[in-house]
Amino acid sequence: MKGFISALWFALEALKACGVKPKCNVEISFTADEETDSRLGIG
């Protein structure tokens, strides 16, 4: 999950640096505990 978060963050920063403006709002949600049935996360 940490690699994905880092890649996503870098991609959003790159789009911002290039002046790309999305046609809609971009929402990102992070969840903890995905490896153990999400008892403490979204579950």
C-alpha cells in the first residue's frame, strides 16, 4: 500500500506541475488495516 500511495501522490504532483486541471473533483481516500480483514479500516 505504501508504494501505491507514493506513486499516487507523485502522479498528482506531476499533473499539478504540468498545469493539468481535472474536469471534476479528485478525491482520494486511504484506509488502514487492509491486510487483516479491515477490522479497523473501512469494515
